[in-house]
Amino acid sequence: MLRKHLHSRTFPQTQAEGALFHPPPHSPAKSGSVSDATAFASDDSKICHHLAYLFLPVQTLLPFCSLAFSSRAGFSFEPEQLTGHTVYFRTESFTCGFQNSDDKAKKEEKEKKEEEKKENCPKQEEKKKEPIVVDPSSNVYYHWLTVIALPVFYNWCLLVCRACFDELQSDHLMLWLVLDYSADVLYGLDVLVRARTGFLEQGLMVKDTKRLWNHYTKTLHFKLDLLSLVPTDLAYFKLGMNYPELRFNRLLKFARLFEFFDRTETRTNYPNVFRIGNLVLYILIIIHWNACIYFAISKFIGFGTDSWVYPNISKPEYGRLSRKYIYSLYWSTLTLTTIGETPPPVKDEEYLFVVVDFLVGVLIFATIVGNVGSMISNMNASRAEFQAKIDSIKQYMQFRKVTKDLETRVIRWFDYLWANRKTVDEKEVLKSLPDKLKAEIAINVHLDTLKKVCIFQDCEAGLLVELVLKLRPTVFSPGDYICKKGDIGREMYIIKEGKLAVVADDGITQFVVLSDGSYFGEISILNIKGSKSGNRRTANIRSIGYSDLFCLSKDDLMEALTEYPDAKKALEEKGRQILMKDNLIDEELAKAGADPKDIEEKVEHLESSLDILQTRFARLLAEYNSTQMRVKQRLSQLESQVKIYGTDLPSDGEAPGGATKTEAKQQ
């Protein structure tokens, strides 16, 4: 039906178009009218969508026709050349098809974007909902400790001054009010920080706000924090503003100051200096408080009433605030340190106060002597240990009658170690750390150095970590030979600091100078088959001055390569290529097979392993024999006991005296 319907329609064509469309021969060419188009539209509106798909193959022929392609409206025919009514419907159907496909693509893109937004929304909500928890080991927490330590230190130093010296409180009242209530705001914020400070439980940081709050409220710090925030200064409205002692409850926040000092001590690079400064600060605060209390007692008893109290303030020289404080501080220092002489007390209150001061002074003096002594000993511990080593070596050289020249070289070597702080034994220092942290420290310190060696540049990360842990630092003195020509290569070296010279056999003529980052000996520790040098040193290398080197032994390398066979092959191939470039490899020997030296080394290794196994077997055999002897002794004891008890019991019937067997056994 559709084909007949199309044949019955007219197709306008030009000479070029006739070759493309080929209308049926029985349909004469004539121009279509508007009425025909309207009729066609009314009759065939149901199949206009199908016409679009029928004419889809024409899309490939459109560049040869007088058809213009519109990016938005699909196909449109030029009206001057084509005037057929069927063309109108084809363009509409093409337009609809392209528009529908574009709309579908856009809808799919929108749906994908909406789905991505829906997937990301829960993650964003989780991030937003995750509570803010302060890690007590983080820098943020330490910085907050620094902030909160300031108001605590302010209260401990100035509250007692303002309570004892009236002029200090009254002359700067507005300043004190601003500082006091600023400190109160920080105290309140500190309660919130403590309530959000995490703690470890089974090795994990607790971040649940309810559990954090419950944990905080059960501690003593929570009670002290609440007491320090009690608004006792509301009594100012009744008593007046000259009673700063009402704020003494703010002193209960002292734990924050101590915590700040402890964390600073662990973070500083000069802990001994910090400990001394911290001790001096504590002593000054005690002397400061004692001076203020002395002035307050003098005010209570009466200025100038006797020789012990503060002089009469009516005198101009004793009426100034600075003189009052300095005089009291001087008296407090003399009393607590028990160094100078002070006026003797007169009244009972004065005697009691002086006795307490003397006791506190004795404790302070003992604390100073003990702490300063331990700090000085700690500071000189490394020096004393190092000096003990030097003394023992000096005694040994004198006992063995070593030449003065060699003795001087040894002493200079020790001086170099001490001057450059190279006396620390790395293994001894790091032995208390877990293996994971040891590996991370070694990687941080030595990995870049190891990567400079060309044969290790493309190795696996695991192998590099293994090798980094096996690097050993060594120091050479001026004139020392690191290796000589012909020596068997058992180590490779990487220069960390210093200069080495490749010298002739006379030890004077220099060919090349090696500096920081250079390396040598890497080929000799690989045991490459066919090497003309036979894994022996090919040059003399001598230290010009003091040189710091990293050493990697052949045994350590082979031990690490046992678990990385592919890396071993790659390293040998790189070494073989290096030897081929320098024409230092014999191809025939390389292809000949196993090296006899390698076989000898393997045999030696097997023999050593066999010796170890024999030793273990002998130890196990001895343990077995001793255990067997103990078992035999135990069995013999049991047999003797059975014989003893067996003779006392009859075989059957009753026992003597009418007793049964069970009674006899019980007896």
C-alpha cells in the first residue's frame, strides 16, 4: 500500500535530481499544487513518521543534491528547485527524528547528572554531619593549649598582686576588668574544646560526641573547670570592685598550664634548657606569692609596728608601689633561699609564717640542687660516655706501645666524630622503636641516596626498603684506603659527604676525584659471570679528608635478593651491560655455565648451614636424653612405691583384723 501510494505522487526533478530519485515512468512530471499537498497531509498524516525512516538512505546522497542541512531543523529543500508536497513531509519527519534523538540524549545526560548528585548528596551530608573532634596529639590542640595557658598564667601571677596591693587594683581597674572577662571567655571556650577532645579506645580515636562528653564529665578536670567558671565576682556589686580575691577560683585551671609545659618539653629540640627554664619559673612564682603574702600580713599587723613587718608607708620612700613590691620580693628571696639575714619575727603570727617559709625554702633548695644536678648530668652524659671510650683506647695504645703517629691519628678521628656529632650509634638509638617506624626513618634518611645508584633506580619498592635497612654508615680518616686494586669486592659504597680520589699504585697520582653522591663497587658485589676482573677491585680509592660513606655488603644484598628473583636477574643484566660498554666481560665465560667460585660459595654456605643443623640436632638429642632419664627415674620411683604398698595388701578376701581391702588401702 505504501509503495503504491508513493508511486501515485509526483516528484519534481531536475536533470540532476532525476538520476537520484528515479520516479516511475508512468508518473508524468508536473508541479504539485497546494490543494494536493493539503490532501496528502490529510490522507497520509498517519504514515509521515514512517516516511522519515524510508528516506533515511537519502541522507548519504544529500551533498550531491540541492539540499541544505540545518543543524536545528534537520533537512530543508531549496524552494527554487524542489516544490513537491512530499518533500515537506519528509523534511518534517527528518526534523522530528533528529529532534527526538537530541532530546533523548539530553534527557539521558540530565538523568545521569541527577543520579550523580543523588549519589554525592549522602557523602556530603555525612561530611557535614561528622562532628568536629580535636585530636590531642595534633598541632591544633597544642596551639589551643598555648592560647589557654596565657589566661591561666595571668591569673596566677596578677590576682594575688591585686589582692595584696590596693593601688595596683584601683589605679588600673578598667584594664583588669577587660583582661578578667577575656580570660573568662577563653575558660568557657576551653570547656567546649575539652568536651570535643578525642581519646583512644582500643587504639582508635573515639569521635562520638556523647561518649566524649561522658568521658569528660567523669574526670577531675571537669569539676575543676566548673568551679573555675563559677561567677564569684558577682559579689562585686555588694562588696565593691577592690576585692579581686573573689576571683581566686580561676586559679583552679592550673592543670592546663602544666599540660602545656609537658607537651612543649616533648616538642622542643632543647629539652634540658626548657627544663631549667621551667624550674626557674616555678621558683619565681613561689617567691612572688610569698612576697605578696608577706605584704598582706604586714598590712594586717600594721606597717612599721615592729622590725619584722614592712616599714611605715607614710614615709615617702616606702609609700611607692614599686618600692612595696621590690622590698617584699627581696625579703621573700632571702627567706626562702636562706642565704641572707632578715629581721627576726616578734609576734606569734610572724614566727609561724617564718617557720613555714623556712620549710618551703629547704624544699626549694633541695629541688634546685636535685633538678639542676640531673639536668647537667644528662647534658654531659654523652660527653662522659665518649670521653670514657677515648680514655680506654688511650690506655690500650699505651699498653700495646702504639706509635705516636698512629695514636695522633686515632685521637684526631675521635675529635672529628665529636665535633661533627657522629658519635651516636644509630642501632642503639633506634632499637626501642618498632620495626615499622625504623623502616620509615631509614627510608626518609637513606632512600634518596640509594636511588642515585643506577642499577637500583628501577628496582621494586620492597627491595629498596630492604636495602635501605641494610645500609651502614662508615667514616674514613684522611689517607685511608677504601679499597685497593685486586681486592675482592665485598661491599659497595655511596659517598654521603667528603672527597675520595682514584689514585695510582704509588698512592699519590690522582686520576679522578669523587664527591658527594658518587658511588662505586656496585658491580663487584653482583658476581656477574664472565667478568674479566673476577669481581675484584679495579682501582685504588683513597680518602682525601674525613669522608662519610654508606656501605652495603654483598651478603646483605644477596640476602635481600633471595625474595626478589626477578630483581636479581634485572640487576645482573644491568651490571652485564655496564661491563659490556667498558669491554670488561668475556662472552665465552659468561656462556660457559656456572662459575666455580659461585659453586664454592654455595658449598661453603651449605656446609655452614649443615654445621648449624648438626649443632641444633645435638642440642635436641641432649634434651631428649635428659628427658628420657627423668622419665625412667620417675617410673622406677612409681614401681618401688607400688611394690611397697602391694606387699601390705592381701590378694583377696579380707585384710588382717577383719578389715576390707578398701579400708586397708585407705590405711
